[in-house]
Amino acid sequence: MTDPGSAHGVLRLLLDGQPRTRAELIELTGLARSTVTGRLEELLAAGFVVPSGEAASSGGRPPARFRFNPTARLVLAGDVGATHLTVALADLTGEIVDTVTVAQSIDDGPEAVLTAFAGHARALLSRTGHSTDRLAGTGIGLPGPVEHSTGRPNHPPIMPGWDSYDVVSRITAEFPGPVLVDNDVNIMALGEHTTQYAEVEHLLFVKVATGIGAGVISGGRLHRGAQGAAGDIGHIQAPGHDELCRCGNHGCLEAVASASAIAAQLRTAGLEPRSSLDVVELVRSGNTAATQAVRQAGREIGTVLAACVSLLNPSVIVIGGSLAQAGDCLLAGIRETIYGRSLPLATTELTVAASRTGRQAAVRGAAAMVLQHTLDS
Amino acid sequence: MTDPGSAHGVLRLLLDGQPRTRAELIELTGLARSTVTGRLEELLAAGFVVPSGEAASSGGRPPARFRFNPTARLVLAGDVGATHLTVALADLTGEIVDTVTVAQSIDDGPEAVLTAFAGHARALLSRTGHSTDRLAGTGIGLPGPVEHSTGRPNHPPIMPGWDSYDVVSRITAEFPGPVLVDNDVNIMALGEHTTQYAEVEHLLFVKVATGIGAGVISGGRLHRGAQGAAGDIGHIQAPGHDELCRCGNHGCLEAVASASAIAAQLRTAGLEPRSSLDVVELVRSGNTAATQAVRQAGREIGTVLAACVSLLNPSVIVIGGSLAQAGDCLLAGIRETIYGRSLPLATTELTVAASRTGRQAAVRGAAAMVLQHTLDS
């Protein structure tokens, strides 16, 4: 349970943009006058709340009103991919103020990648005319399991040099405010959920790219699991398959239906895709083999997602990641087997849709993670 | 968000059994004096809290202290199975005061079953010397999907006559307090979680009996899903299988590894088990075919649970239901494939254990559901 006396109780009430007097905040929270006064002072000092004129007087000095101030502070958001780095500045509602994406290999290790992150962050602050003092906090997504409580990567398979690296200390040394770190698919799920499906209780965000992973929203909150490894659906067995996976097991979904797996299949058919974007390009150009391969990959993904539907009964499944840009053939394959393999009750009102936030999902989610932390602490 | 000014904020503080003064409750909640006084009056009137002597005086009249009163009220709990009915009275901590189990077919329909439930409840109240006025509420588990918000069964496959039946109105007509209804596996998960693993955030309770189902605890709360159909793992496809299931699909886990499926296999081998208890009896008597069949069923269940582990990364999986009484051969099969098919990170600290609450899991969970509702409302 969050502390009912903490600042967030007062701030949550003001998030709707409506200015309120101290007396109104006391009545709405049920908190003592001294408590509300203390919380307001904290929020005013932090810049989250500003005075907003005066209410009508009922005789005597008219009472001051206070409102949420979404642009007073900025959130720094980072999306570290296997081969790219996106850095963004967002306001306190999560709207992106400015952003940059550059090529950056995760293999360069944490020092090089986070130094690049800090450099791009300073450049964004500079070109938007802000100083680091304006930052309320930093959110970063990494392409592997993260122990969310400490912000340390937890045995990530594709991130040499990152295992247990103290990302939080490295960033805290350069920027003020809390630093939150999470798995990239988790923050994509958070970004899609907060911006597009805020009222949805149960949502699954599936990233189909070089690898395959999912972010689980349960009861409106991110479900990270005991070791921060939840959503690792790329290593669920695809029924009827035996392909060797890089994890050492056989028949994993990722070894069958990821962009890498499709690219490998197409190369044996004489085509030459090197990346997921090449596969997307082939589909867009109307190549039949590529279109069939992506649709079949969709079917395999749908079979695994049918199991996820039986277990979690979500109301929305969002398909994102670079292969989602291949368009309807992936989604059609996924829908085909989800609906074929699930009980009718669980799919009657199920929506299976392509991501609407697209490439911004991760940085929007990183910003949302910092805002939630601020509200909860 | 629950209302920080509601009665539960005050009651939660008292659940540890420690008596506290009004001044202490005001300080610990941050609520206004008038708010705490109002909440205490509600709780005293409802009997959840009683005066508990006086604190040391610092001069003047010594302040009164208040404590949680677990035995002041009772919770009525029901576990309606396919062929049995268990009725129990519990105190406000969920401890069972008295209970009875009778043979009762779900096929008799809601009027007959709930009339029997009410009759046994009155008999329990009578023999323990309590009137219905003592009831704080009723919790009931049913063997099918339930729309938890309304308490109505939602297209249950094995409950003729129950679809959309208004269980809440039927019980409210006879007993005071709120009536909460849920799927039986959900309340078993709740019972095991609250009594044995209260500190565990992520737990999966698996019932292996005539059918197979699971209850999902995510972030310490029951994950019911959009239609109350979460945990329906009996209809996830068991890789490599094609057996026809009663749901109309092929290769469902329930058609492969449930007690019914095992009994059917053993009958083709010349044995004559009619129920899950007969299968358990055969295993206990050392029958090799039965032991092998149960262990193989465990392996099939473990393969599906490995997918659940990849998706949810729980820290505890509890195996319950009648077939769990067959002992270690089921658990050994389950562990074998969970550990074989999951990523090491997700299983390093995973516990796979037999249910400790056993047959009381459901009624303990039904009682816990009513208590949580009381605390949240």
C-alpha cells in the first residue's frame, strides 16, 4: 500500500489540470491541514505544482489556488537497443519535447553506451534551452532482463559487459533526480498502455524484431516477475518445432518466428535479407516468399500467444517491434491462430492490434516509468 | 486507488493485533482527527474493532486504546465442486471455526445447490452457537469462469443451468453482508497465498483434478483477467499432442494430463479407475502403470507451466487438487520439464511445491476474499 499521507495523494488530485484551493485538497484527501500544507510545500519546491490565481473570496483574503504544472520539469528518457540509441526529453505528462536516434552497438559496453546517452541528453537540453536542473528524473530501457529494484542488468544474453552494471550510479553522477531502469519491452508496454490504453486493465505488448519478447500489464500495472524476467515469450516452445535456439534449447519461438529466423529462412531461399528492416522491405515490395514467411511466423507467434490468452485473459494484445511494420500479413497470421486455439470466452472481446506509438513506445514508456515512480514515492 | 480516507486505512493498521490510541492512529495515517474518529465509530459499530483498555496517562483522563477483534464476526465460505460442496465458518483472520463437506452434484443446478449451501451454513451457525447477525459476509467458489464484479457464472462449460445465474441475490436474501463469488481455482490460489505465502508477489496455483486450471497471483493480487477467465491453462496446447478435448479443440493439456485423461488411459490398460481418487489410490498402492501415467502427466503439465514461467516469472508454483495427493511422482514430472524448458534466470529461485492448505485451500480463500473486500471498500 502506498502511504496515504505522501505527496502523491495531493499531486494525483491535481493531475486532471483543475486548480484547487488548500481547503478543497484537505476535503478531497481527508488528510489533516498540516499534512496537506507540508505536501504542497514539497510539490511547490519541486516545481510539480504552481500557484494558479485565487478562488472567489467569501469575505477576507481570497484563498490561493494551486495547479499541476506539466512543463515545469522534464523527464530524460532512453531506449538502448541492440544497434540503436534513442534519447528523448519529455514533459511531466510524457509528451516528447525533443528526441534523437543514433546508431549505437550495445556490444560497446555500458561505459561507452551510457557516455553516449549522457552526451545526447546534454545536447537535447542545450538545443531546447534547458539546464540539467530542470530534470525530474531519468528512465532507461535496456534490451535484456533488468532487476528493476536496483536497475542492474540481470544475466542479459546479448549485452556483453553489462551484467550487474550499476546503471543508476553512472547516470546519477551526471543528472539529478531518480534513475529508473527496465527491460525495453516492459517500457514499450508501459508507453503503449499509458498513452493509448490507459483504461485497460490487462494488456500484452509483444515486440517482434531480431528477438521476440512481451511486456505484461496486469491490473493496470507492469508485471515484472520475481527476477524481472517476465514476458520472455521468445523462449516458449513453439509446438511442432525443434530448431536449435541461441539459448541452448530447441524449438523456442524466437528460433522459429523472429526477424532473424525469417531472414535465415529467406537466405536459404536465395534472398539476401540481413536485418529485420530488409525483411520488412521485401514484404513491402510484394515478395511472395517473404510475405508467406512473415505470415507463417505470425501463426507460430499466435500459437504461443493463445497460451498467454488462456493464462492471462487480456483484453488487448499489441504487436510492436520492427517486424510489425511489415503490415497486415504478420497480424493476420497471429490473429488466425490466437482465435483458433483459444476458448471463445477469452477472445469474444479481445483486441489484437498493431502498436500505435511505434518507435516512440519505448521513450514514452521510460518517461511514464519516472512519472509513476514520482507519484508512488 | 483505494480511498485513503476510508475505514480500511485505520483497520489495516490494527490488523497486526497491536492496540492503539486515537492519537496514534491519527499520527500513523496522517488523517484528520475528525476522519479517524468517524472511521473508528464505523469499525466499532461493525464489531471489527473493540476498545482495549487504556494507555498510560500523561496526566488527566488516560486515552482509550482500540484493537482488531478477529472473533467478533464470522465469514461464511463455500467451495462448490463438480461433485462436492464444502461449507465453512471462518473468523476474521480466515481461520476455519467449523466446516462440513457433503456429496453434491453441480448438475442439480443453482437453486438446489445454493439451497443446500444455505442449509449447511445455518446448521454450522447453530452448532457453533452463532446467529446469522454475526456474519460479516459470504465468499463462494464455483467450478467455472465467474464475472467477479457481478458474481455471475460466465459461460461455464460443466455447470448446466448456472450461466449468468444471480448467485449474489440468492445468498443476500438469506445472509447479511457482502457476497463475493469467484472461480474455485482463483480462491484456492488466494487461500494458499494468504495463509502460506503472504509475502510472495508472484505465485501460480495449479489445480490438477478432473480438470486442470490455475490461479494467478500477480503483484500480491489475484489476476482475474478481462472476463474472469484467466488461469485457464487446461486448454493450452500440450506440444506434440492431438487428443480431442471436450472444448472441441485438439491436444489441450486437460485432454492429456488431467485425472480424467489418466483414468481413461489406465482403463485401456485393463485397470478400472472411475475418479481421480481411484487414480491416487492406484499410485499409493504401488501400481506401476498408474505411477508411470501420473509422472508422464506431470511432464506434460510441466511443459505448459514452463511457458507460464517464461511469461510470468513467478517465484512460487503450488500444485494442488485431488491428483496432487498422488504424491511425489506428479511433482517430479512437473519439475523435470519446467526446469528443462525454462531459462535459468527464471528458475534459479523458483519453488515448485505441493499445496500445504490441501482441501481447505478453497474455503480459506473464500474467507480471504471477503476480508480483502471489507478492507478495500
